[in-house]
Amino acid sequence: MVRRIIDAPAHDGAPPPAARATVQRVNVDEGAAGQRLDNFLLRLLKGVPKTHVYRVIRSGEVRVNRGRASADTRLSLGDEVRVPPVRVATRTAAAPAPAREFPVLYEDEHLIAVDKPSGVAVHGGSGVSFGVIEQLRRARPQARFLELVHRLDKQTSGVLLLAKKRSALTALQEQFRARDTDKTYAALVIGTWPAARKVIDVALHRSTTPDGVRRVHAVADDAQGGRRSITLVKVARRCQAYTLLDVTIKTGRTHQIRVHLAHEGHAIVGDDQYGDFELNRQLARGEGLAGARFQRMFLHARRLAFDHPASAERIVLEAALPAECVRLLGVLCEPH
């Protein structure tokens, strides 16, 4: 939740302010700290078109601590966000997120690690009503604090870490920023990956389209806005026209694995943004798979290692490959 201070005239019998345009000054609390400004506003201004939200950010009408800010500005606890007058369409209240537990890989009084399924967002926003965090909070109403430590793409499955205390959240996020964690993903890519290709050191540039869609491109090292990105790759299994890879990231850029592997000419199977769209359609229909349809992206966060925020003990968590991925490998890797 956030605390709002609304600049509005005294109520004089006019329609309630829900449908009236007013300036809001919103203080960032623990639940919103660390969010990007655009995601924060999209969540706050439900009913306002995404294009309009990005327009008011670009125009400078949105202010953070009285200064201009960009869409990717990270908010901190206590920041004041000035939101300009915007009209929100009158609508019925959205249904609350359904309570849902997820397979628990590890839990104590400081943190919880779950095995996130593919197709479930980690949080609501950007056209998604709710995600893992909202569903877990509904399932655990007694939890005084529950926040995401990091994020996974909606179509990526695997180990997801959440903090149950503010101190744990701060300590764990600092480890992620300092690259003191080890994250390994299983990725099935198209084609025969060259065994000698073990390091991808290619800068990435992230942009946002006018309608709010994030796009990431591989760029030259000296390109403006490019950020150095390093991915380590190891061949785990060869399957005819595909290769199963173990992928470790040394930098945590948006869509890093997906863009790096596609840039090398070996897109991830099922990737609907950077992959082979026709092949994805064929696999979704089960063509050549003996009826074993595959309708997701084959990217799975299978291992995460970090230092426990209280004891400093090194914790290593692993999530087994999902059943649909195992079935696909069973078909593609059959000897012929």
C-alpha cells in the first residue's frame, strides 16, 4: 500500500473524486520501494491507458522528489511521487487475487523460495491483474511482510526467492546487485550449439515502445545506452536439431539470456518475442511430437545459490525440470 496526499477542492456536492482529475502526491512505502516508476504508476493508475502513463512520464509531469524522472527510475522508500491529473475510467472493482500456494523449495522465518510455474507473472501490472506475490499474500493473510527479492519472466519457471522480513529483503537484494549469487538456467535452443562457445560478452540496450512493451537488443560495446552483459554457456545435452544448455548469468539484465542466445543464432524454444515464431506454432500444435504439445518457453531457473541473510550460510536451491519440459526432451532426444 502507499499513502496518498490528494490536492483537491473541498467536496461541494459534485461527483465523487474517483472520476475527477486531481494532482496526487504519493509517498513510496516498503511495498513499492525498488519498483520502476512506470510499473509503480501502471499499478497506481489502473484504468488509465498505458500509452498515456508513458506520455506523462516523458512530458515531465510526473515528478519524484520534485525532480524529473524517467520510466526506469527506481523508487526508494519515502520518495514522494507527484502524479498529474489523469482521468480514470469508472469501472467496477477488480476481483481480488485468488489465494494460491506454490511448491516450496525452502522456508524459514527470514525467506521463502518457491518453484514458480511458467505462465504466471511474479507480480501484477502491465495488463496482468495479479501474480505470485499477490496470490501468496492472499494465501497467507497472517504474513506481516512478504516481498519479491528478484524477478523471473512470466514464461520462465523455476526458483523464485521472496523475503519475509525487511532486513532479509535488503540483504538479499544487495547480494543480487553485487553479483554474489549464482543463478543457473536450463534452456533448450534451436540448432547445434558449438561446444567451444562458452562465454557471451555482448552489450545489451533496453528500450520501451510507445505502448509500453520492453524490447532488448544486442549492441556494440560502445553504443550509447548499452550495458555490458555476460552469460556463461555449457552444453548439457544434444537432441537432434536442438541443444539443452546450462546457462549462468554474471549480469542480470532484462531478457539477457533470451537475447544473448538469439543473438548467437540459437533462439530458445518457445520464446514468443525473440524466437522462431513458426517453429513455436508447430510445437504448440504438437507437430512431430507424437501429440506432446509444447506451449511455453523452455527456460527454467533450475538452481540458485546465495548466502543466508541471517546466518551467512551458503544456501543452494534446485528446482526439477517441469514435466512438460521432460516430456519434450523425451521426444526430441529419442534415438532415430
